[in-house]
Amino acid sequence: MDRREFFKLGALSVSVPFLVKSAFGAQKEGIKLPYLTLEDLPEKETDDAVIYHCDFPQESRFHAMLTNIRNHLAANDFDPFRVKIIIVANGVGVKFFMKTHKGTKWEKEKVDLKRAEERLSYLSQFEVDYFICDFTIKGLKLKYENFFDFVKIVPSGVASIGRLQQKGFGYIKVL
């Protein structure tokens, strides 16, 4: 092995962990859910790529959004090669992505988390992604382990929306 091959091999071995991290999302210390930096956010790979923004408290509005997403997928034959949908949740909107509200300010609210999980899990089959704002989690002193296992954490919900829009994703907010 000559010197150039040695350095190429060394550079490759050092870069592999970074390639794996960016392909699958990092595991930030103390967080068992995938953690995506702004640089890790996906590229727009389909003509129909959108962000649905969830930052509202109404459960009926949340389920209306999920129905709209299902219809959006149906219009594209539920084909993840034709449509890419990402839900970004921040503020009070994160409450719909939790296994339990025990110990939170929503503990006494009657939110059907089982129904939310079933519907979100169903949409996951069609590669719908769920990005939850880490600033919200920290600000509201929520526990990472209380979130559904299929969500991903992003540093900032609004910064993620801005970055995804720069990449060509459309923006939808159910009113």
C-alpha cells in the first residue's frame, strides 16, 4: 500500500460515521429518538413535497389535518415516490405526538392519544415523517421518552420549516 492509498483509506474510515449519521439521523446524547440537524433534513426528491405545520391546540383541527394528509396521499395513489409529506410540530402542537400527557400541562385534557397514534402510525406506512421541535420539548420540560417512537427530533420547528421551504417543499397549515 502506497502513501496515497493509506491516506485515502484513513479518510474513508473517518468519514463513514458521518455518512451513517446523515443517512439515518443521529442519536443525540440522552435522546433515544432520531435527532436531525438542519443539515440532515431531507432533500426534495418528488414534485409533490410538502410540510404540514402543527402548532395548534385543537384536537379536531389535528384530525382534520390528518384527514387532509390521507386525501393528499390518496390523490397520489399512496405512492411515496410521487409525494413526500412531513409534519413539523412545535409549540402546543407537539401534544398530539406523545404517548402520555402525565406530568405535563395537558395532563387534565381529554386528548385521545391512542387514536392519534393509530392514525399517525397508519400514515407512517406511506413514509410520512414527523419532526418535533427540540426547543419546545426543552421549553415545556417534556420527556423525550413520552413521544411516539416514530417521531424525529429537530432543533427548531420553525427553522426546519424554513430550511425545507428553501429546498423546495411547499407549506400547508390547516385552519
